Amino acid sequence: MTDEPLPPDAQDPLAPDPDAPDPLAGVPDAALGAVPDALVEREPKRRIGHGLVWIVPLLALAASAALSWSAIEGRGPEIVLHADHGYGIRAGDPVRYLGIDVGSVTDVALGGGTDESAVRLQVRMRKDAADLARAGTRFWIVRPYLTLDSVEGLETLIGARYVALAPGPKEAERRSQFTALREPPLDEELSAERGVEIVLEAPTRFGLQAGARVAYRGVFIGTVVGVGLASDATSVEVRALIRPAFAQLVRENSVFWETGGFEIDLSLTGGLKVDLDSLRSALVGGIAVATPIDGGPAVSTGWRFPLYADPKDEWLQWAPPLPLGNDLLPPGAPLPKLLRGSLEWEQGRILRSDGTRGGWMLATPRGLLAPRDLLTVPAEAREGVARLQVAGRRFQISELEAGDLVEDLGPRLRILRPGAFGEAWEGLMEPNEAIATQPRRTLVAPEDLLLVRDSGRDPIGIDASRLRMEGDGALVDGRIPLSEDWHGSLALARSDGAVVGVLAVPADGKAEIVPIP
């Protein structure tokens, strides 16, 4: 059946009859669902709302662009870390310094090229942390790590891994390529005051590993930070870092030996006991050091020593008095510069011989301060003649006394007045102008002291327990080996740097701190 058009005069059967009555006439508008006038009046407002719909996405897009630009502006440099293992590190994991996020890992991949045994980490640093990526900065992946002293990276057992860093020197240049450490560095390596790093040469490794302790008389003073072959493979080089407070213990004549192994105590009453320190030495090794009385000056970084397998008996008996502490004296306390003096005379009537007495002398505003026996003619001197040599000059003591150039300063000290040196006195006094302004006091009770002689040799320390007050001075324990070479040295208080006296070492060896009146 096909649709055919109707004739022009035909009526559409579906069209309403115009002459028919309206069936809804008389029905109220409310019943028919008519729209209230109030709603009709709001229609223009809805049309305005449709326009705001386009503004909201534009504002969101602008805000997103602003945030993206801010993020780009806050981005720091991109660096690359080369590691021998990834340890589960992922893109998005943080880079931290002092517990604060300073960057993030953006990509993790194999080393690239043919090197499939390494891991390449792409890292984006924060802009405010850009200076941390500089020469000398060390990176490592923090993961659960067990040591004999502690468990490190414990938080990574349940959380994400992260990259930690220790910045290099502040003045170092920026870098973009780094090699991550295989293991976390030792605390001593991260210390701002690294102390003195020495090298011990050994015929074999002795089982030593990084973290092994260096001990002085059984007390921990340093740590092994590296073990490896020498450049020619003829020996093993052990790098050890001595803590700053104990740097004075290591002298040019010090000796080192290996102390590996551990002690087991088995008894019927106490059972089996294993010393933890000795167990530690058994696992990572240990080193002991001893210094003789004539140990020489303190060493500096890079000094090399042989490492022995066993100690000699005499090494275990050495006990020189050496000062300890990061600062020998309080900040700003000057060290005096003393002059070496020598008194010479002839003695004996029939069998003649020469007598000598040496000691130290201090230039003060009043003159050259010295122990009395350096500025007095000895009773055994032949014909009462004795000559003093000091500062390149020679004086007859009798002539100095006749010229009133020697002054008594108490019963045990004397002063050689400046007039004996003429115009040269100013040059002698100049190095000690600072010490002349230092406080001076007497000892009223034993305290820690520092004995100073010539500037080319290190001072030594005297513990308060080694002093005994007697009269107005203090006697030094005879077990401290103070030779006549320390006669006339100056005693300074470790607490405030004040001058407290002069050390007198008589022929009988009973050293005493003599107060300066």
C-alpha cells in the first residue's frame, strides 16, 4: 500500500475539527498544570545561569595553568644517580636530607646501553635544594640495614624506600652525575668535624671491615672507614678516622696493631659469657694504638703507619700524658711562645767538668720570667762563674746581678729585666703580647691543666687527679713522666686559659707548679 496525496479539497482525518467545541473550556488553569507566574518570571535568570556554566571551566583551566606554571617555576635541576642495585626504589619515591623531602625520583631504569648490571635513577631536585647537588655530595638508597650497633632504615620495612643524601662542601661546584654508595656511610664520615684520617699499611686484611673500631687503652677513639688494596697491590691499606677529641693521642711515633677475635668466659657458676665488644671485633675486626712518651708531634690527615699483627710487651706499658678534647683551651685563649735558655758553668777543683741546666723562659712586660736556677750561679760553679745563653745572646750571671738586671720574683722564680736586651726586647715581647693580657691566678684546688713549651711541640695535659696541693703550689704525680725538658714550661688552666704558674722540674724529678706572684 502506498501513500497517496489527498485531494486539495479533502480534509485531513487526523486534523481537529475547527467547529467542534473545546473539551477543556471552563477547566481551571491550576487543574491543567499551568506554570505559575513566579516561575515564569525566573526564566530570564536561568538563561543568565547558562552563561556562567562556560565561565567556570575557563576559571578552572586558568587555575590549573597557574598551578602548573608554579610547579614548573619551583622545579630544581635534574640529576642522575648510578647505583649497582635498585633495592625496590620506584619513580615517585622521595629524596630526603635531614628528614625533609628535597626532591623525588622521576624514573628508574637499567644503566643504559650494554651496561645491564647497573641502575640509573633520574632525580628531580626541588628548586630551593638545588645547591645540595654539588661535588662531594653522597647519595644512597635507604633500606632496612642491620649493623652491630643499630638497625637502620627501619621505616622502609612498611613504607617506601627513599634516597638520602649528605651534602658536600658548601663552596663546591654543582654536579649532575653521581654514583650512589653501596651502603650507608658511617656516622664519623658524616660528622662536620671529621677529625684526622690516617692510613695503616698491612700485609693482609686481618679480617678488618668498615666500621671496625680503633681503641686507645681499650677506649674507642676512631673508626675504620675503608679497606682496600694499595695501588700496586703489594699491601692492604686501611683508612681510619680518629675522632677530633682524641686526635692528640696519635703521634708520629705511635704504633698500631690488629685486635681481632673474641673472648669467651665459661664457668660453672656464671655459665657461658661472650663479651659483645670482642664479638664485634671478631666480626669486623679491631685495631689498637699506643703512643710512647717521646711520641713526637701530633699527626695530620694522610699520615701513614704500619699495622702489626701483635703488640710488643713494652707498647702495653706506655702511658704518656696527652691532652684530650676538641679544643685544648677555650676559644680565643692564646698559646704563649717561650724561649729556650741554657745555663753553663765549670765545676770541680781537680777534675774539672762542665755543668749545664736548660729550661724555658717567658717574655713578660716586666722581663724574661724563668725558674730561679736558670738565673742563679750554681753553688758548685768554679770561681762563681756561670753563663746564660738565650735568644742568641750570652750573659754572665754575675754581671747581670751587678747591673741590677736580675729581679727575684718569690723564692723560686726570677726575672731578667728588659734592659739586658736593649732595643731587641720589643721583638722578643711582641709574640707574647696576647698572653700578657690573659688572666693570671693561682691554683686553690686541683684542676685540669695544659703545659706549654715551644710552639713547635705539642702541649701535654695534666688531669686534676694528678695534682696535690702543697703550700701555694701543686705537686705533680711522679707517675707522669716529666723530664727536665719541661722545666720552665707554662701551666694554663683548661677551663678558662688563665696562666696559673710555671712548671719547675728539679734534679730530683719532683715536678711542681709554681705560682707567679
